[in-house]
Amino acid sequence: MTESSGTVTEAVAGEVVLSVNGTYRSVPSGWTLAKLLASLELDARTVVVERNGTILRDRLSFASLDLAADDSLEIVHFVGGG
């Protein structure tokens, strides 16, 4: 997975470009949201994900939700502590 804070005009063959928390990332075609979260070392049980302006409420769907070119994801994760 590659990352860039600038604008992206074209994806490399076999990859899709999407925005994650305002940063452009290139990920392999066919990646699911669950795979992206795993690559970011985030546990699906402790995050809220907004995709293209819609909050994704069904965490079980993360494993089957294919990422698409130009998706805009906002990911918020919870951290415990005192």
C-alpha cells in the first residue's frame, strides 16, 4: 500500500486509489475494508468507518465490502486509557 498527501490523478495497474482520513492511498484491486483495516493495524471492533459520507454500521460487512477507486473513507478508532 502506498500513501500520498498530494493529489492523485491515475492509479497503477491492478490498484485503486482512495482517500483515507484525507490522505490518498493506493491499495491492490480487490481489497476489502477488512483488509485495509488489518493493514493499518486497526481492529474492526474498535473503529467507526464513514464511506463516501455514509456511516457503515454493519461491521460484519467489512470483510465483503470491496474498496473502489475514489472512495473517501474516514476512520475513527477508540483508545482506552485513564
